[in-house]
Amino acid sequence: MNADIQYFVDGLRRNWIREFKPFENFKITIYLNSPICLSSPFIFFDSILNHLIFLNNLKRDYYIAPTKVNLSNYLPEAVSGHPIDKIYNKENKLVVQSASCGILDPNSKKLIAYIYKRFEEKYTTFGGKIHINQGHFKSYAMQHVYIPTEKVVFFVRGDYQFIQKMLTNLIAIGDDIRIGYGFIRNIKYEKMQEDHSIVYNSLAMRPIPVEFLDEYDDIASLPYRSPYWDRKNVRLCAVPFSRVVFKKEYR
């Protein structure tokens, strides 16, 4: 491990909480002030929570941490406890966290918007030719998907108070929050008797590797755990909101 990565791992270990209160089942409803922008088909609650935990533990250092490095791989199991419950497949060493994908309003529709970047010659104070087809001043039109939904719902099994505390630092969700998408109006928490975080009414509530399942209607290669950008976390999974049947040992 190089010195740069060791610095951030040490910061995480110093502040990592090792014990959590007994896990509870609950529903989180996030009400939005603006449409949510998506760069992938699903929003993962465990990814949101991990972002908040790392931000809480690393403080300002979080913003200079190395990108595309899975720092949790460097944390020993003794300090890598997590406030969200899990199910294990010991044979394949797979872990699925008890946190659903985001559920949007059923009547909401995906829309397309464009962001344009153009060089404006009238604001220049220098002469010479400006190349707008390449380099720093290149013009572009970026397409992105946004959904005008009133709320996003997650089902979770975990440490209720700790997760509630972490979410006080969440101001927006989704992509392109820097230009106003996904801003949060308020968050509602509801405790529940049953666990709906992984499977609910025989539907997968998140990507579930086929190693956990006896039956499934729809499968695809998907990341099944955080960080979802890491290709090492991609496996053949049941697609969220498709019908599944768990193997007996996981029911």
C-alpha cells in the first residue's frame, strides 16, 4: 500500500464505528424539491450511506481522497463493521446488503435534457484563433436523463439511529446535483415489522447474485455491492424489481 492510500485508510480506521445498535427494519422516504438526474438505471441506498460515512470519517480529506480506489478493501474485517445488515454466501464469499434500490413515483417518466458548453468570443480580451472542436475550449452538448419525481423510497434493515444521523448531512441525491438536480426537501422515517430491503412480494429490491437464488425471471451482469463503479463487484444478478425465489438457507 502506498503512502497516499495509507493516509486515508488510517483516517477511516481512527473514526470507524465498530459496534452498532440492534438492526431494525424501516422505510425511508426522501421528498425532493427538484427532479432527480440519473447516470445509471438504479439508485443504491448503501452507496449513499457509504459516501456519508466516508465524508464523516475523513472530514475535509474526503475531497482529496484518490478517485477510483476502493478504500474499503484496505480496511481489516475487525474495523469494517457496517450499519446495514447483510446476507452471506460463504461458498462464493459474496455479501448482499439489506438496502433496496430507490423506488420512484410509479407515474414518473424519464426525460432527456442537454447541457451545452460553447466558447463565447465576445468575452475574450485576446486575439488569435480559438479551436472549438478540440482542446480546452472544445464545445459540446451533453445529454442526461432526469425524472421529475416527488419522492424516492428506500427499504433498509440496519442501525436506525446511526443511519438517521448520517442522513442529516445529505442535501441532494442522484447525478448533477451541482446544477440543482435532486435537492431534498425533507426525509421521513417509518419503522416496520417486516424486512423489505432485499426481497418484497417475491420481487428483488436490489441486484441479487444468482448464487443466492433458486429461481429468477430476469438476470443481467450488474454490480451487486458498493462501490458500484468497481468492475470487480459485477456479477450475474437478478434485475431489481423482477421475480425471484431465494434458496432455502437465505429465506
